[in-house]
Amino acid sequence: MNSADRVNRWLGDLRDTLARAADLAERGRDAFDVDPALPLAFEALSNRIGDLSKRLVHADEARCSHLVWRQAARNRDFVVHHYDRIDRDLLWRTVITAFPELAARVEAEIESAGHA
């Protein structure tokens, strides 16, 4: 698999992961506050989203140069290494604001590559 194929595969994986996060976020803040599985799911999705973002930044820095890519990677590092200090409100805001912003960037990259 060449580098372009790998980047396109990772973009697809990231699009799918962000879609899962959006589906869960549609349950709403009340569900997030009541169901202990939702914050854990968002932590796991933050890990995956950040890991894929890191891969993409390293593989194609010009294409993935917007700050949101690096923010996703830093968010992943915090969630993984400082899970005991995660602020639930900030986690929720990340899911409903930063994830959709990254999803829009991913869609734009996929469309510009002609792989929609």
C-alpha cells in the first residue's frame, strides 16, 4: 500500500469514527450525564480520533495543516495519559464542537481527493 492509499484509508477511518461520535452525541447531554458508558465511549473515540489525526499529520503535513488536526492529537494524549483529570464538561464540548469541525475538514479532504 502506498502513502496516498494509506492516507485515504485513514481519512475514511476517521470519517467513520467521527460519525460514530456524532451518533452518540445525538443522544444529548442528559444521556451523557446519566449513562456512565457514554463518557467512556467518548474517551475511547477521542483516543482513536487523535491517533488517526496524528498519523495523517505525519503522513501529509501539507494536507492536514489546520490547527484542528493537532488539537485532536493533543486531546488524545491528554485523554490517554491523564484520564483521571478529564473534565466531563470539556469532554462533552469537545465532542459537540471540535469533532464536527474536524469532520468537516475530513470531508473536504476526501472530496478534494475525489474519494467520496
